[in-house]
Amino acid sequence: MPADYHLHGLGHEGPPHNVERLLPFARAAHRAGLTEIGFAEHDFYLADLDFDVFARLEQCGQIKVRVGLEVDFSPDKQHWQELDGRPWDYLIGSVHAIGDWAFDYPGEEGGFASRDIDTIYADYFALVGRAAATGLFQIIGHLDLIKIYGHRPRQPVVELAEPALQLIAASGAVLELNTAGLFKPVAEIYPSPELLARAFELNIPVTISSDAHAPEEVGRQRAQAVEILRRIGYNCLATFCRRQMFTEPLA
Ligand SMILES: [Zn+2]
Ligand SMILES: [Zn+2]
């Protein structure tokens, strides 16, 4: 039952949130052979989400529809109460900024030249670890997003990520193989095979996602992600319903 849990039906354009906007994603997923999709809009669109839309989409979209949210984690932003009381199937915790430096934003690459690369990686993974330690998230988004522009640390990345991976394992959260990285300057899936191999040793489950911001991106390069997981030894994927995890055979 292949699922893609990281779809942005509102892209970066925002509302309106309606079935007409989301239906092309459901149709594209069905064509791609997926049997389950999940929307994970950026949390700055939280107030614009209409939960009835997801139920209506499932009725007409020939596919199971899950409801998630991509939470832009920052320790200064304590808006977790706003997330309560809604029927989430999962929450994705993602780090997109170190302090006020939104490092993955186009035009923000300059920040990589102005500080030590190992410090940047360590600071980034410290935030990922803090996100996991909140216990709020079922999925940790694009674990090594910090490599987006191809800047590599001097120290082995597995060492830099180890404390975050330990906290993820302890929290029970899963990692996503996010294929969007293939379409960024780094041209690699997030996270790298070496980080996944360590996650496998730590018994951290995984999902596969496209981070699609447009219908034609749904399920992109999934076969490549499946291949990487098989090579590492994974034989199942995590699925979610009302923040409970289930497992399905890898496909
Ligand atoms: Zn993200
Ligand atoms: Zn995303």
C-alpha cells in the first residue's frame, strides 16, 4: 500500500484550501500507483486548512487521504497548543532555519560562507534533536536538509548526526526518505545512505515522500528510494492513522 505523506497541496501560494486544488494531487498519485496520500501543508497555513476538504477529497479521489502538517520547528516558537484537538494522522517536524537564518531559502546560501561548516551542521542537528525530543512528531522531515546546496562537513556526517539520531530513536519518530533533494543543487535524496544505515541500526522506521508542491511531483523518483532502502536492509515502511504507526511491506 504505497503512501506519499509529504504533499503541499497549497504549494507556496497558500489558500484557498478546497477540493479543486487538491484533486490533481490525488489523481496524480493514483496514476503513479500510490494507494495512500497525506497532505502536510506548511504550518503557517494552519488557519487556512478546512478539514472537511480532506474527507470530500477521499470520496472523489479514489485514494486514501491522510492529514498531516509540516511543522517548521524552532525552539522559540511554542505554538504546540494550536495543534491540539485536530484529527492529525501525523505531524512532520522539520528544521528549515538556524536562528533567524532560513538556510534553505533561495538567496540565503551566502550564510554557508560566513560560518564554520561543522558548526553549522552541529547546530542544525542539535535543532533536529530538540524537535524529536518534544515527542510531538511522528515523522522527522528531510533529516539532512542542511546539505541542500552541497556543502559538506569535514567531520563525518554520521558523527555530527548521532545525537539527533539517538533522540529520534528514543522519541519513536520515523524518518522520511524525501526525494525532493534530487531536484536541489545537492541532487541527492534526504537523508544520505550513510545516515540511513545508522538509522537502520537504531531500528528507526522510515516512510518515502516526494515533498511535492505540484501534482506532477507526487511520487517522484520513488523507485530510487525503494532501491536505497532495500540495499540498506529495510523491508517495511511506516504508515500512520491518527498518530498511530503501522507498518507495510516496502514497495
Ligand atoms: Zn520542509
Ligand atoms: Zn515540505
